[in-house]
Amino acid sequence: MLTSLRNRLEQFKGSVSHLKKQKDISIKSIETNQKEMIEWEEALVHLQAIVQTTQQTLEYRISEICSLAEQAVFDDPYKIGVEFNIKRKKTECDIIFSKKGRKIGKPLESSGYGAIDVASASLRPALICIKKPKVRNLLLLDEPFRNLGDGMAEVKVLQQRASNMMRKISEKLGMQIVMVSHNKEIITSADNVIEI
């Protein structure tokens, strides 16, 4: 019986020794994980700063280009801005139309399709320029300004302004823009015209 108790005591000592080793390993693992967590948190702070800077740059570029395009075409232009929101666990960019400091909730219903056409046509070259890897500086547009204006006189003026605006974008960005249109006013600033 004494031998049996000694054997059990030795087993308990062995178990205690094994548990102490496991405890030391666990403590080291916890310390390593805490250091890694601190490093990940620091990396996250840097990443968030980079994301914020990138978003601000994109916001400025998109807002500037689209707002300038609206100003070039319309006498009372909309201001175009962007908002970055997290939806479905991803960051999404919403394009915002505003006038006199008031956001337009549904641009298609409120601002008219002409303002959407101008914003869309000016946004496309901007997106091509920031695309990685670089793509060919070529933009093909089919009836990009079909919704400009209500009356015939207004249509001609707005179409000519839109044409001039696209020419300036083409020159500034070194981009070839090919537009298909049945409207003759849109070709006023074209280098080449092909009639079919």
C-alpha cells in the first residue's frame, strides 16, 4: 500500500511538473499574442489613416471633376460630392448631388437626367485615369448627352457646352474620346467627324 501511494505521489508530481511547463508555455504564448495584438492594432491605425487619405483624395478628385463639368454645361449647376459608407461589410462610394447646400435625395427624380448624363460623362475619364493597372486612354460613349435640355434652343446650347467640356477633358487628360450621337451640336468640338 505504501508503494502504491508513493507511485501515485510520483504521478502527481509528474502531473504538476507537466502542468507547470504547460503554464509557462501558455504564459509565453499569451505574451506573444498580446505583442502581436498591439502590432496589429498599430497597423490598423496606419491602415485607417491611409484609407482616409485615399478617400479624401478620391472625394476631392471626383467632386472637382464632376462639379466643374456641371458648371461648364449648366447656368445653375448641381454640386457633385461623394460619401464613403460601409455597407454589407464593404466600403461603398455614394455620389451625392446638391444644390444651394441641400442634398438631393434621388438625383434621377430631382435633378433631371441631363445633370446625371454630365456627371456620368465626366466621371468616366476620371475613373480611367486612376485605374490600376493602367489602361489605354480611350473612352467610347454612346449618346452621352441625350437628356440635355427641354427646348430646342436650350438643347443646342447645352449640347455645345457639353461638347466643349468633353474636348477640354480630352486635352487635359490626354485621352481619346469617341462619341456616337445623332445630335449635330455634340460634334462642334470634335477633331474628326464620321457620318454614317
